[in-house]
Amino acid sequence: MASASKMNKHLWNNIVRLKLLAQPNHPNRFVFDFNPFGYVDDDDNDTIPTEPNEIVITGRIFPNSEVYKKTALRIEMKLIGEYPEEPPVVRILTRVYHPNVEEDGTFCHDLLNNAAKWHKKGLTTLAEVVRVVVEHIDNPNPDYAVNYDIGDEYINRRAEFELNTFPGMSSQSEKLKRIHTEVTRLKLLSPTSDPPFKLERSPFPDDDDDDDADGNSKTATPKSTEPTIEGLIYPNSKIYETGAFRIEIKTIATFPFDAPEKKAKWTATTTLVDVVRAVTAHIDHPDIDYSLSLDLGREYMQNRSEFERKALEFVKQHAISRS
């Protein structure tokens, strides 16, 4: 076992480093709830811990990912046995839906569960432990999943995973607020913006009247159970640049956790402005890997001039004039 004086000196240095993580803009922010040398605000208290065989530090971390950044998680670092030669035991005290966190909050990471890797890293600081925890909360590692179902859901059904992570978003009122925010963003676009778009039909009645009689912001009830948005996109490629094209975006029951059309890169934070940008880019740059017509895809690859001739004819006949 490490001597009490050696362990206390090492621990005191670690406490000082942890205090430096409390800045609001620190990427691995950590705020003490309790430290073994006395309460955080009492900087003159340098009392030596009376139980060196088991020392507990608690505090809050602030993840950065879109999934978890809205919450602070309370964690516990328990220093036992041969610390600092052995890694601390870390638990997430705040209940969190995560493939690497057990039901009792035990946090699974190879650095903390593998004594050999801990030794290889040298005397790893507790600030480094906090960094590892924050990084691993933000970026789950399904290879070390302690819950197979959540790990499988994270890999294969990401939208469902995010829905379970944010149970509050499942309420209809939260969905309507999100859709109304998205429509407001779309209204700010124009034929010359990035991306170029003109909103033609909103799912909300009286959408131009965003405030109630008292001047307070309001969220109206959409006209249907599957709010649908229509508008014009303005491609930039030489084939399609002379016309505008009307598109429809229908938000399904599980929006915003599922895309209007399910795509692998969709996440709960993807906006409808992102959808407009993706559609416009996809019109300008066809992707034959997602070709709905084998003949058109083959023609685009093997006879580009003929494809462009026919596409220009379609633009002349069917596109909406930009003037």
C-alpha cells in the first residue's frame, strides 16, 4: 500500500488540479460537491483525510455532445486499495441512459478497469479521469457495453436510443415546439440564402402571427397530425440552375428522432434547414448508390451527355420559373 503521506500529497495535488476544471467554458468541466480535504469553498482547510484506505470525491461533470449536453451528471470517484498505483472506481450517481453505465451507476472504461493500462499511463491524474469520463459519456463505446440492449440500440437504432435518452421529448407539446422552431428557421431563408429556400406552406395556421394578444410568443396547433411543410429549393448545378423545385417535408410521428425519410446520418439534432441543404445538394450531385431508377443511374454514369440533355428538357417542361 502507498504510504499515507505519499498518497495524501498526490491526492492534494489532484484536488488542486480538479478545482481548475470548474471554469464554465472548460471542455472537461468538473464542479466539486465534496472533497476529502474539506468543502470546496474552504480553501484554508487542508485537513488530512482520516480514512486513507477509502477516499470518496463527488462532483458534477458537464458533457458536450448534443445528446447529453443539456444535463449535468453527478459522479463519484472512490480511491481504494493501492491508489495512486491502482485506478479509482468511478460511478455515475445521476441516472443516465448509456451503454457503458451499469444500473447501479458503475462506469465501464478500459483505462479504469484494466490495472495494466493504468500502470502503463503512469500516475494518471484525477483530472485525466474526468476527461476520460466526459469523453466516454459523449462518445459511447459499444465494445465495452455493460448493457447489450442499449449497446445494440446505439449501433443499429440510433434515433430510438436518442428518444430513450431524452424521454421528455416524447410529449406532443415538446414535439410541436420543436417543429414550430424549425418552421421559424425555414421562414428566415430566401432564394439567395444558404441554403436557398422559400417557404410556401406552413403546418401552423396564422403562422405570420407569432404573438398572442398580449404580445407573448405562442406555439399554434398544426393543421394535421403529421405536420407538412412545402417550399421551393433552388439548385445550383448547370442542369437545374434555371428552375425552382417544390418539395414537401412531412414530419412523422417520431420526429425529431426519425427523419422524414429514414437516413443513417439523421440525429435528433438535425434541423429542417439541414434537410433543405441536403436535398438541394443531392439534386445538384446525384448519388447513384441511392438510385431509384436503374436506367437513369446507368445513363448518368455511362452516358452523361444524354442524361443532361433529358434533364434539361424536364427542367424546361416542369420546373417553376425563378423570375
